[in-house]
Amino acid sequence: MFPNLFSTSVSCPSVQQTRSVTKWSLNKGKRKTVKAVVARFYRLGWGAWIRPMVGRNKRHWSKTAKRKIRSEKHVFCNSTQSTLLDKMVTKYWRKRRFYVDDVYEPYHQREEYSFSAVKPH
């Protein structure tokens, strides 16, 4: 008689994943940066993105001292994730950012690739 609206075969729109990329803004018609990417990730000079370990601020009472030290470190995103993050930000954020007393300064060059190598091969 009536179709089942609460069927499990139909996916709920609130469950589906979204990237929140604005391809055409209303004012100038330009792409916009997803602010969550800039807040959560950091782009190195050679194009890789890094992020803190997942859950580093959660449940400290249950973690050992060794695990707390390990969770302070950062993790590289893989190439697929880096490509996706590059699409989610504008050219302004893809360029290298120069900061005073940058703690990531030693990680901005990568000697095994000629694109980011400082020393001549």
C-alpha cells in the first residue's frame, strides 16, 4: 500500500559524508577554503600534510606515560589524503607559510627529492 519510508536500504542524508567545499561563492564566485582543514592540519613546504595523533587529549588517566609521549607526535597524511586536502584549500594555503621560530622548520625540506632538496645532488 504505502512504501516503507524507514527502510534500511535507503541511506539517511544526515549520515552521508560531506567535504563542505564551496566551489562558487555568492559574492565573487570563487572557491573558498574549508576552515576545518586549516585548523586541524599543517602543510609542509614539500606538499605533505601532517596532523596530530588522534585522541591525544582524551582519557589521559588510562594511558601509560610512554603512550602519552607518543601521542604528542604528528602523523603524515598519505598521498590520497594530501591531494584531497589540497583541493579543500585555496592557493593561499598551498603556498609555504613562513613563521617566526617555526617548530616545523627542519621538516620543510626533503633531501631525497630534487623539488625540495637544499643541498645539490
